[in-house]
Amino acid sequence: MPADSKPSTPTTAAHNLRRIGLLPFVAVLFAYCTGGPFGFESMISTSGPGLSFIFLVAVPLVFSVPISLAAAEMSSAMPVEGGFYRWSRATLGDFWGFQSGWWNWTGTFLMSASYAVAMADYLEAWFPVHSRIEHWVVAFLFLLLVAYINILGIEFVGILTVILLVLVFAPVIVFIFAGLRHAHFNPFVPLLPPGRPWREAYGVGLALAIWSYAGYEQLSTVIEEVERPERNFPLGLAIVVPLTIATYALSLLAGLAALGNWQEWVTGYIVTAARMIGGRALGTGMFVASAIANFVLLESTVLSVSRVPLTMAEDGYLHPGLAKIDPRFGTPVRSILLFTGFCALLALISVPQLIAIYAWTRCATSFLTLLSFWKMRRKFPALPRSFRVRGGRLVEAGIVIAPTLLFLWAMVNSDPVSRVWGIIMLASGPLAYVYVWTRRKRTRLNVAAISS
């Protein structure tokens, strides 16, 4: 293919899609990537407050920012539904494009199931659940609710997410101001936890930071459902990345400056810290905010991932029924329901196991996205780009290499069980491609035989 030729990347039937503006898109993007200052608290007691703060500020500079820049440039050059999946297919070929879509779609079953399990855990704090089956039923009901919300359309999801994030930020902002007002301790001391091996302190904190700052390319799957995507997608990333850094760092700063009890910080401790700083009312507010944040994480994840099988089906890799868009709501209803069913089955597994396995597919997908950025510049240099990363070849190499090194580190240091299942998840991609390729070849032969 000539270097200045245009990629043969299909677009979704535009007349069936609804579109959202910048504000709801920013809300959905923040919901997917962050949700709120929750889930990273164990980093503080394991890695120390000083090192944790360094991770929360430095990791996005070498991880989130490069991926965001790559996604922003590709979205301005190729604003097509399916985003990173179709970018990978157009630049790296059918095989790797299929892997990108397959790994993301199947891997996100695990993450969304973990969010549903976490929602059931939150509800259990208010209404006791007496059996494993009851806990699963609660998780399943949350999955059904989120599926219904997504079926109603991206406009409804966008407006609802804006409202829910206002409810999240209200107690978070109060917590930050209250913590800073009662500051009595140096929040950066000690740099490392005394008596803990340096490798362990470094490893756990970095892994949590990578997880907290992942996913900035994922909402590219709905890019044709965003008004002026070549402008609003890069602008949305430019807003959400610094907002996420500020949300994490200021919450950590406020809590530790007021309490100084860094050894006690474990997952979910920020709710306890809020109660200690601002009383029962603030503690309850932060608990509700953490539950809402988990809900919008699940809601935005279903929005993003449901467009992957939609576009893969349009490209002939999955059943054509998944390519249908509901004319009333402009949503891939079958894709959403199928995804919900798979997540319900996986909701019987514990959250840490789900997240650890999912990390493998996420890293693999993000790596292909970065490689697509590098390849797109060489394969399609003449494509118009309203946004282009400046800095020449050195910056380009840094965008690809820096996050890739973090991916490799995370994979090498993952626990043995997740490593085995992670490799199995990745191996399912080539196997699925062989099956699809064989089926498509057989179909073509049958059509040719009938025609002759």
C-alpha cells in the first residue's frame, strides 16, 4: 500500500448513532479512567507516603501522558468507531487488529465482573448478605441495571455520569479542604516504609499506580458518538489526565497531612480517614461517593467495550447480529446483553483474581495501540491530523518505549497464578483468529461454488 494512501477502515452507520458533546464525554472519560480517589490507599502503607506521592505524580508522565498523546493524534487522523481496534487493524494488519479487539473485549469481562462484585460488597455494608448466592444475585442486578442504562443510549449515559460525578466530587472536595485545614504532619515522610524490602515497596506501589492511571485510549471505541471527535477527544484527554492527577494527589496529601497514620492506610481507608477528619457525615458522604465511583466505572466500561464487538462484527469477525444498532436508542443492544451475560458468570470469582488476570490483556491491548501510533505515522503520513505530537523521532520513541517498559515490568512481577491465566487469555486470541479465518474462508468457498 502506498504511504500516502488512505486506510480502508469502515465506519459505523452514522445515521443510527447518537452523539454527545465535550462535557458528557469528559465525564464518561473521567469515570472510566478514574471514578474518584478510591482504590489506591494500600499503596501508602506498602510503599510509604513519600514514594506513593512520587508514583502518583510521576507515573502518569511516563505512562498516561504518552498513551493519551498517541490516542489523541490517531483519533484526529482516523476518528472511527472502534478506535484502537480499528487503528491496530488499519496499521498492523488483520491479525493484530483482531488480537487488539479480542483481548480487550474478553479481558474486560473480568474487569466489569470485578466492578459488579465490588458494588455488591459496598451494598453489603448497609444490608447484610447471608450467602454467596445472594452476593452474586446483587452483583448480577447491578450488571442488569448498568446494561439497561447503556441500552438507553450514550446521551443518557453522559448526562447521568455528569450528575453522579458531581455527587462524587462534593464530599471529596470537602475532604480535601478539611484535611488541609487540619494539617499537622508532613505527608511525605517517610519516603519508604522502615524494615520493608525496597523491591517490595517499589513493586506494589508501581503496580497500583499503573492500574490507577490506565485506560486513556479505551473511550476511542465510541469516537463516532462524540461531536467533533478530532477536537473533543484530544481536548477531553487534556482535561482528564491532569484532573486525575490532582484528584489522587490532593486526596492523599489532605488525608496524610491531617492524620499522619500512613501505616493504617489500606484499600478503602479513605472513608475511615474522612470520618476521622470530618465526622460521621463526611465519612458517610465519602462512602457513598466511593460506591458511586465504582458504579460509574462499570457504567462507562460497558459503554466503551460494547462498541468493540459491534465494530468487529461489522468487519466480519463476529456474528453479524452483534453489528445491529437499535434504531430507537442508537446502541448495540445485543452486544451489551451478551457482555452482561459473560460478566455475570465471572462475578462468582474474587476481585483480586479478576483484576490481576485482566491486567495482561489490558497491557497487550495498550501496547498494540502504541505500536499503531508508530506505524500510522509511517504507513499513512499524509492523513490530515488536527492534533499532532510535537518533538520529532525522540519524543515518538519515548511515547512507545516508556509505557512498554512499565508493561513488561508489571507482567514479569505479576503473581504466578495470574501469570498462567494471563498467558492463557492472550493465547485465546490467535486461536480465535484461526477459527474465524477458517470459517470465513469456508464461507467464501461455498459462495464461489454456488456462484459457479
